[in-house]
Amino acid sequence: MSRHTIPYEGIEIEYELSRKNVKYINLRVNKYGKVVVSAGKNVPFEAIDDFVASKAFWIITHLAEIEKIRNEMPDTSLYEGKTVFYLGRPYRLMLDRGEKRIFFDGEELHLHYPSMKSEGLKEVYLEWLKEEAEKKFSEIMDRIHPMVAEYHIKKPQIKVRNMKSIWGSCTTTGTVIRLNLQLMKAEEGCIEQVILHELLHFRYPNHGKSFYDLLGQLMPDWKERKEKLDKNFKDGI
């Protein structure tokens, strides 16, 4: 199985391709928001890429539907005693009415807010988390970018988005990468992998052999980091 991307309206759509004993090209979006394509061994790659491109609007629509469903799932709510993750560490969420502020106390994360309405709490928490993410992602970018500077990759602007289907994306013709707010749940090593991955797309737009060769050279354990990220931090808030 190999990974590839196609551009659509400034968005990079990633899909996983597997070669099977099938007559036609088959495409589906699974419940985890992954685009999965299967095709015969003799089908030219260009034909597969063109087929996926022809389905781009359909793919984007289905990914949006999946994201909407996930936003409505109960595990995205906040409540007293819930376990929330911050940079790989679990904390017990403690809620209290009072002046708006969020702070750590040992193994607890305290959220104080004048109203205890669920949506208000969630909005405050995500606003705080985004501020934390902007600082942390910039810090990690400063640490990772020197690894790729010799390949004439300029340091991009970071935009933080609360996304459900992907960890990061970029427009390879621009100077911006978008990073998922949910990355703040993961260990820094996992975030480093996502940032390096997106940086290398400024040199190699697709997930070809050259892309993965360089990724493996610069970060030999990238697969382990990605597996840990996908396995442990994909769901919830």
C-alpha cells in the first residue's frame, strides 16, 4: 500500500493505494476519514490519479460529513473528571464556576468559567488550547526546520485548525502549513513527525519514493511516531 496526494481547490487530498486483482478502479472514504483506492496491477498510475481527481468534490463532501458526525459525538463534550491529554500526558479535568482561567495543578487541569454550560466550556477550552498550540507548534518548527534548510525549504507560516480527518496539510505552491489543533494531545515527538512531513512536501509534493526516502533519512523512526499518533490520539477533544 502506498500513499499519494492530489491537489483540489488549494487542498491536498491524500489517498492510500493498494494494487489488487480487480478489473476497475475502486474508491471509498472509510469511517476514519481515509480515502482508500484499489486498482489492478497493470492500471497506469496516471489513470488512477486522474480518477481520484475526478472524484475530488465527492471526496471533500464525504470528508465534511464525517467531520460533522464526529463533532456531534458525545466524546467531544467536556465534563468533570474527564481525562484529557496535553502533550502526551493525561490530566483529570476539574470544572468550577468563576473568573475565566485554565491552569494545571499536578495531574489535574482546572477550567474556571462563569457558566457551566457544555458548549461554553468547550469554546473556552478550545480557545485556550489554540493559543497553547500556536506557541508550541512554533517552538517545534524552530527545532525541526534546520533539518530541511539545506534543501532550500523556507520556514512556512503555521495556521492552527481544529480538524478531525487529517493531522496536517499544506499548499505546496505557497508558504503555509495547517496543523490540527488535536495534535496538542500528543507527545512532542509525534508533532515533530507531522511538521517534518509537511515541510518535505515543499520539496516533494507527492508521497513518492523520494519523499519517503528523505523522510526516513531525516527521521528514521517516523513510522513509529505516526503509528503512536494515529493509535492513541485520533478521537475526542
